[in-house]
Amino acid sequence: MLPFLRPHAPGRRAAPAAAGDGVGGQAVNHLDEVYDGRRSDIWDHAYVIVEFEGGFRAMLELCMFAEGATYQEEISAVGATGKIECLVPGPGRFWPDRLGPAPVPRVILSPRDRSGARTIDVPVEAALLAAGDHNGATYHQHLGFRDLCLGRRAAPEVGILDGWWAVALGMAAQEAAARGVVVDLGTRDYAPPVGRP
């Protein structure tokens, strides 16, 4: 069984409540790295189940040695009406020329009514790809930061609390996998104080 997370944070977004049942560790990367005389403890793979408020669940998968995959990042959500998938290739600059053009990011909509899956390519402008990795996201992040600094927007799209939750979720996921226990984020000092008992 995989480790499991239970996050508790009321608000506009469903925050992770707990992490539990998971596995992970080092298999390929960081094995020869030493910092301050200590061998690196950076994980390069893991699976962890996360439970969100309202009973929603997700599985987090980390694989830091999937560079050869057509799509390096995959996100999917399944619900009562169907499934949606988002497929994102790695940086095009690493795509081998002998394989032809680099893959294009895509979204796949698969309704449960069996009317047929629909694939939507989401091409990214070459100029945005050249501005940094993450399929144009780096450009949009910098643009948003610039607009915030210039007073063109009142608040960032992603705030410090979002970042804190992301780090806390990662820490809880690793703790759950390493210890083989359910980790309730409402009881961890490293989690945001929102909703803590």
C-alpha cells in the first residue's frame, strides 16, 4: 500500500490534507553527490497517494530519469463525467533531431459517455520556447512578475501560500513514503498554519 497524505486548509482551493502509502528513494540520480561530507539524500523517484479536503484523492509520481519519454510530464484527472489528460514534453532543445520534430503539448478529453476521446494539440510559440524551459511557462512567469512590479496587476497568480503548500506537500509525501505512515498535514509544523488544530 502507498503512503497517504491528509491536508487541512479551508479556503478557495482544496488543500492537501494527508499523504500516505508511498514508496520512493534514490535509484539513478544524485548517487555520487556529497554535500558537507554527507551523501546526497535527494530522491529521484516516488509514488504517494494524497487526499484532499472533500474526499478528493490524487497520486503523485516523481521520476527524475524520464528524459527519454515522449511526454516528460503527465497530469490526469478522472471524475464522474470522464477523464482529462495533459501531456507536456520535455525541453525541445534535448529532443534528438533523428526523431523528427519535438512533440507538441496536448490535452486529451475522454468523456465517460463513450462518445470518443478528443485530442487537442496546444502548440507553444517558438519565441516562448526559446525564452526558457517548461514549454513557455518561464516566459509567462516572468511576464506576470514584471506586471506585478509595474503595478499592472494587484496580486500574483501564485502566492507565497501556494508555494508553501507545494513544499509542505512534498515534505509530507517524502515522510509518508519513508516511514510508511499516513501524514496529516494539519499536525505538521512545516505546513501552513491554516486549519491546523
